[in-house]
Amino acid sequence: MGKMFKPQKVEFTESSNKLAEYERKYGYSTIEFFRRYSSGELGDADDFMLWAGIYHLYLTSHPVRQFMDEQPLSSV
């Protein structure tokens, strides 16, 4: 059985920094990585699965962050 990861809260900037680390380590952009990973060119190494997962979190959290930044806080 593989390693189990303990869930933890990750800040948006941490996700961005981790994506940049993978880009430096493997020498291509996250977009290029994801295209190649999704087409099956890269296999399923732990690093690649984590990179894809972090990218998914980045993509899904970005619109939420934009929405939250645009909404004024209402006073109660």
C-alpha cells in the first residue's frame, strides 16, 4: 500500500510556490506538464500526481479568490 497523506490547509500562495518549484525541477511550465500528464505521456510518479493535484487546487481556488476579492464586506 502506498503512502497516505494527512489533509492540511494550503494557502493560495503556497500552491503557487509549489507549482513554481515543480516547474524549476522538471524544466517546463505547469500548463505544459498538465497537457503531457493528461495525455498519458508522463506516467503516474508520485511527484506528477502531486503536481497535478496542486494544479487542480490552484485552478479551482483562483475563481473563488477573485470573487471574494471583488465582493465588498457588508457590515452587520
